[in-house]
Amino acid sequence: MVGTIPGVDPLARFAELVQRPEHEVPLDEAALWLAAGDHPVDVPARLGELDDLAARAGGLTADGMCRHLFVAEGFAGNTDDYYDPANSHLDEVLDRRRGIPITLAVVLIEVGRRASIVIEGVNAPGHFLVRSGGRVLDPFAGGREVPDADAASAPVAGAHVILARMLANLKAVHIQRGDVAGLRRALRFRTAIPGVPDADRAELHRLEAGLN
């Protein structure tokens, strides 16, 4: 595997990106630096893979993009091991074509953006969704439309919200597995995002102080 860019600290770069106004945060790059906090990631190459996915899609609608990614390219929800931390790492989702709702949504949003298709995250409780053209779609179910009034009225999720929720998922997985190092790492990244709860900062302080 090609390592992370020499001389670039993943957490520092992630923090630099997320300090920008939310509409200026590059969701794809930030998600890759999040993964690079766990293992080496060739960020430019992975961004190129997203470019290639969009180039192979051609001019499509949101439905066509779902067919492209979830049928032709083989992306799908990981129903066999939902709580595998790799499901929250964008590079590993690209490799394995398996993920959880929010990382599959990131792929759909970012490939769609490259193809000039507006796809937005929907911060629905319990299950992350996307919206395009007034329709709510479920990436974990191959882009199936969700005929749910509550989902349709759920707020759009910008990059800060998406990244914070990805890290909340990782935090929960590491707690479940008793992985203190992984939990500390997730909290370091999560607390770099503006607006995260003070409880996360207090939890990180306890971990850093060895009081857990």
C-alpha cells in the first residue's frame, strides 16, 4: 500500500479542512484524512478513484448514478459485518465496495458532484439517507426511494455533520470493542470539528489524562 503523503499529519490536515466554512469543506478529502488517522492512505490516488467512478458514469440522473454505483460498480451495504470499523473508512469502502449508510452516501454525494448531480446528505435519525430532486434515497439499500414523511423533512447534512456522524459511528464501534486507542483517535478527530458536544472534549481529556 502506498503510504500517506510524507510530512502531512492526518489529524492536522483534517483539522485544517474542517475549520473552513462548512460549504467549503471538501467532504471527500476530509473523509480520506479521517481514514489516514488509522492507517496509511494515498489521498490523491483515492480522490482519483472517485474521479474515475464519475468518468465511467457518464451523464446521469440521481437514479442512474445509483444504478451505476450499486449495480455496475458493485457498491452495497455491509450486512455481514455492519460494525466493522473499515465500513467507516472511505478508502476501504472504495476497495471492498462495502460500507454503512453514511459512507455509501459519501461515495454517492462525491461521485454525483463530479458528474454535476446534486445529491445531499439527510441527517435522519438512526439511518443516514440522501436527497436529490426532492426524493429521499437509501444508499444502504442500493438507492431505493424512501417514502417516509419524517425522512423527507429531515435536515440536510453538510460536511461538518457528516464527518461528525462518521466519527460518532467509529466512537461507538471502538467502545463496543474495548479499543481505547481507537476511541482516543476517533475523539481527537471528532473534537476538531466545530460544534461537536463538549462531552466529547471532556471524554477525550479523560482518555488523554489516563483517567478512563
